[in-house]
Amino acid sequence: MGAPFDLSFVFSFLPKLLTTLSTTLLIVACSLLAGVIVGFIIALPRLYKVPVLKTLAEVYISFFRGTPILIQLFLFYYGLPEVLKLVNLDMTRTPVLVFVILTYGLHTGAFMSEMIRASVTAVDKGQVEAAYATGMTSYQAFTRIVLPQALGIAIPVFSNLVIALLKDTSLAFTLGVMEMTGKAQTLGSVTQHFIETYIALALIYLVISFTIEKLLLVAERRLLRHEDQGSPVKRKFSLQKKASYRHIIADMGPGKGGGA
Amino acid sequence: MIKLERISKSFGRHQVLNNIDLKVSKGEVVVILGPSGSGKTTLLRCVNYLEKPSGGEISIGEFKLDCRHARKKDIHQLRQKTAMVFQQYNLFRHKTALENVMEGLLIVKKLPKEEARKRSIALLEKVGLGSKLDAYPSQLSGGQQQRVGIARALALEPEVILFDEPTSALDPELVGEVLAVIRKIAKEGITMIVVTHEMGFARDVANHVVFMDGGVIVEEGTPTEVFNHPREERTKQFLKRITPELNYSI
Ligand SMILES: Nc1ncnc2c1ncn2[C@@H]1O[C@H](COP(=O)(O)OP(=O)(O)OP(=O)(O)O)[C@@H](O)[C@H]1O
Ligand SMILES: [Mg+2]
């Protein structure tokens, strides 16, 4: 199908696709921000075992983990305006991008909450006890002692989630959003050089994923610098770190954070 | 003065502490002995509310707390009057030795940074770690970590420091350095309650020895009374088991 393969198209498509990179990154950034906030809200009742809210949080997570993202996109895009019509809210003028970010935000939030819960749980209980014994309030103990340690533990999972989100945004074109994949579709149709467009597209996703991974690896090293020293104890602790990572993954069950 | 009155604690149906009464005068070192599972750790953890007692009263100086209606504020106040040295050290893993000691001064006592720093350095020098200020716990030996733990507790200037088997996680050759530090601060008149299996240490540092078994205080008295002239059969059995070389007269 289409025109004969011509490598030069790959290079000429790259800048064209990159014009829509900002849309893709916008979706990723906004969804990520929403996801972290939602993730915390969903994780808290599970961490503190609040009766009814905990069950609601579990249902929420099951829904977003157990249904395809494509269906979630459609449900929010077509379903939400119908629901809101019932309370006299007109959403016909709302930009598609809002629905897209909303869906990805809520979707990522479910995975984020699992990541947060698992990494907070992975921090040694003795740390909180020491904080309390020192006279800290539970808020101080959480923000000063638990959170900084949980962050370091969470980063490998977070890294996987960001990359998964980046790749998932490629489905936004199904709602007509002109992000990178949408642009690639158009370019392909116009020039009939589909393969070249998709090669160029893949290259761009690959470079971004790789960059995100490396950046977060640097962040992880920094956050875990207290465990990662060039002494004989090093091996022991890196083993321990791996063990705690495995523990989180096991705790999170199958999903994006654990995959890859 | 610290006073525990009728402290009880159950885990579900299992009653671990049964109406414990204990008085500790200012500057006194109280050592708690007892077989495994007798409730020593639980008692210590009740004193700073890491474990919520099922009943009883805790007083420290003028401050009094009824365990049946303790509010968050009371618990917070109680914890500010106490400090704890843990068996597993529990140093804040993401903070250096210096930061571990400073943390409570900055966050709980709200001291200015320079002041907190100066005091913390002095304390770390006192426990012999003046050269390890910037080391993370993972870079310190067990004995060094525990000495940081002691400095961290001292920094808070609590009314009492609670020690739960401070040396039992240490390699034998590191026990001495930690005991030496505890001895030193005991001499300075810091009030302490110490759970330990180090009998020699208990003998020469304690002002008062308490023997617990099955969630009650079986016997208490001066070290000479408890070690050399135990009255209760259970105490004799325990001492015989733990220090076979000890020759007490009956
Ligand atoms: N969180 C808990 N839940 C249930 N039971 C507990 C809990 N903590 C302690 N116990 C039980 O309470 C009893 C007393 O335990 P505790 O740790 O106070 O003993 P101990 O005197 O410190 O013993 P050891 O010398 O071994 O440290 C034990 O029977 C223990 O199994
Ligand atoms: Mg114990």
C-alpha cells in the first residue's frame, strides 16, 4: 500500500511531526500532574484504612486498571457530556483536549495511587516510630521522614508510568486531537508514505522515552544517595534496594508500573 | 519524676501487661530485666505511646495522662518529654549523622539552624563521632549508628530516655563502645529506663532493678537486692539461667 519506500521521507517527516510534539507533551504533563494529585487522594484512604472510602478507591482502581484506555477515552468523551446534560451543564464547546487530559489524568491516577501506596508501605516502620519518639506530629513524620524515602523507592515505578502514559497518549488521535500520532496519520494519508511516517514517529517516541528514563535515573540516584555509597556495604544495600523494588512490584500486582 | 500507675496492655485477648506500677526518680537509672515475651518492650513503648496502653496513668513531673482519655495533644506532649533508643537503631536513613541529631531540634524544638547545628556537633563529639558528622547510617557500623541514636535522644533533652535492648543487635565487639557511652551519660544524671540483658552493665549502672515476668513486676529493688538476694523463685530461676557464673547467696 502507498508509495515505494524512501528513506529521505523519514528525515523530512521528523520536523513536521515535531511541530505537534508540544501537544503530546502538554497532554503528558497535565495528565501527570492530575495523576499525582488523584493518586494521592486515592492512596490515602487505602493507606489509612478508612472504611468506605477505601472500598471506593479500590473500585476506582479496578475500573481504570481493568478496562482498555481506548474505551475509557470514548466513555469520557461521549458519555460525560450526556451525564452532565442531566444537570444542565453544556459541554459541547469544551475542547477535546480537556476530555483527553481528564481521562489520562484519572487513568494515571489509579496507577499512581498504587505506586504511592506500595512505596509508602515499603518504608521501614521503625522510621515512623523514631519520628514519633522524637516528638514529631504524624504530618511531620510523613513529610520529613516517610515521603523522602518513599520517593526514592517509587522512582523506578514512576519512570515506567510516565513512559506508559507517553505511549498511551498516541490514542488521543482517535478523538481527533492533533498530537504526534494524529499528525503522522495525516502525513501518511497525504503522502502515501505510511511506513516512513511511522518510522519517524517511533524514533521520536523512543528518544523521549529514553530521555525520561535517564533523567529519572539521575533523580533516583540523588534520592537514594544515602544508600548508594562506594563502600563495602554498598552491595548489601543495592541488594536490599532490589528486594524492596521487587516487593513493591509484587505488591502492585500486574500493571504498567510493574511491566516493562 | 516519672510515675506509671496500673499500666495494662492487651493485644486482642492476650494480656501482655497487667497493672504495672513503676516510679523513676529524677536522675535515676532503672534497669528492666525479664525473660523473652515478658512484656519489657511493650512497657517501654507504652511510656511514649508507640503502643497505646489499655489502661492506667502516666505522669512525668507535673504532666499527667490518663490512658483511657488521651487526646492527640496529650500524646504529642508526652512524646516531647521522652526519647527512645531502639534495638534496631532506627536512624533516619536518608539523613546524615548530624542531620539525624538536628532533626528533632529543628522540627520539634524549633531551634534556629545554627544553634541546632552547634548543639548536635557537640553531642556527636561527646559520643565519639565528631569525625562522622556527614556519614549516612548505611556508612556507619552498628555501634556507631547506635551512638548516633543516643546523641539524637540526648539532643531532645527529655525528662527520660527509654532504651530497648540498645546493644542486642550489635556484634559482640561493638557492645562495649555503646555501653561506655550509656555509662557516661548515666553518670551525668540523665534519667533512664533501660531494658537489657547485659547483667554486668545492669549491676554497676542501675540504681534500681525491676524483674518482669508474664506481664507483671515480680520483684524490684537495688541491684544488690535483686542480684544477690532475690526473694522470688522466678527471679532466682531467671538469674541462674542468664548468669550461671553469678554466685548469689540465698
Ligand atoms: N504488636 C503485637 N501484636 C500482638 N502481640 C504482641 C505484639 N507485640 C508484642 N506482642 C506480644 O506481647 C508479649 C510481650 O512482648 P514484648 O515484645 O513486650 O516482650 P519482651 O519482654 O520485650 O521480649 P524480648 O526479650 O524477646 O524482647 C509477647 O508475647 C508478644 O508476642
Ligand atoms: Mg523486647
